[in-house]
Amino acid sequence: MGVETTIDGKHCLFTADNFFHQDQFSGTGGWMGLNRSHPLLYAKSAQKVLDIAPEWVLAEHGGAFEFSVEDFRRRVAWGKVGAKAADALSPSGSHLRDWDPHRVHVEPLLALRARPGATLKAALVVSNPLPQREKLSVTLEGRGIVADQTWDVETAGKDSVRKEFTLRLPDKLRPGRHIFTLRATAGDVVDGSDAFLAVEIAP
């Protein structure tokens, strides 16, 4: 979340991309519990800053500013209100279901220094923030390089599923980085997750 240090006798907190000064960029003061993330993580991160209570917040892109208790209380409240508004706009009633690009993902995301002909081990992870069970069909699209793989995944409400799988690489796969996307569907509806697997073949 951040790094605490003392600079010129001042208690400082490096927050990187989690926050920035309200006058910077869009004027929002940041909306990043994690990059490409959602308002509840922003609120959670802001609460951590409140708990730490530094004298200065050393934010990203040179956006240092003095810490204000009231400012960060507003940020926490803003995140919570924003989450409710996002839920109201979401088809499922949960922005964590509809707006989280990482709720379907592969671990590890990147296989480094792989060799042609190798068999890689990975895991498909699917999270379900809804209270009811959910069924998804997830296809790893091999793009004619590796074989397509499809899994039918069912998750209980407020739960996640982890499914191990292997990926055999061709014997003559060219060096460089190869991206294989995953397409998840619930019935005939395509899920909005931005899931992919990257393989870097050593020269």
C-alpha cells in the first residue's frame, strides 16, 4: 500500500499510484485502490492512510501534498458512496461482478524464459462476489499456436474457484512474447474480465 519514512523530520508516506493531489489530472484526487480497480479498494486504501496519519503524502508523478484528516475522511466516504452508485448501474447489481477486470484471471500471468516444447503449469481463478451460485464457460484461445482449452466453472456465492491446468508449447515456437486470451461467458453473455496468459520464449 505504501512506504513510510522520515524526511527532514517529517513523517512521510509514499503512496505511488493510489492517490494524487486533488488539483492534479482530473481533479478527483485519485480513484485507484489498485490500478484499474474499484471504489471500495480506494476507500480501504484511504482508510489505511487515515490510520497511519502521516504529515505528508508523497503521491505519484510528483504530487506530494500535506496530509489532511478531513480530506481522507471524505475520500473514504467517497469510495463507499461511489460503490453504491456503481452497484446501482450494474446489470447484476454488483459492480464487483460486472466491473472487475481481474475476477477471471490466470496465475501466473506471465511465464518467463519458457522453452519450446515445454509443458507449463498454471491455474485459472474465478471469483464470484454475488450471493448466488454462478456458472461460467471459460476458453483459453490458442490462436492456432496451442490447442484451445475450455472449462465449465461453477462457483458458490461469495466464493472463488481455482482450477489447475497445463499448456504444452509447440516444439518450434518462435522466440518472443506470445499472448493467449481467455474468453468467459455466462450463457450467451460475454464476461467483461480482461483475462490472458503471456508466455515469453527465450531466444
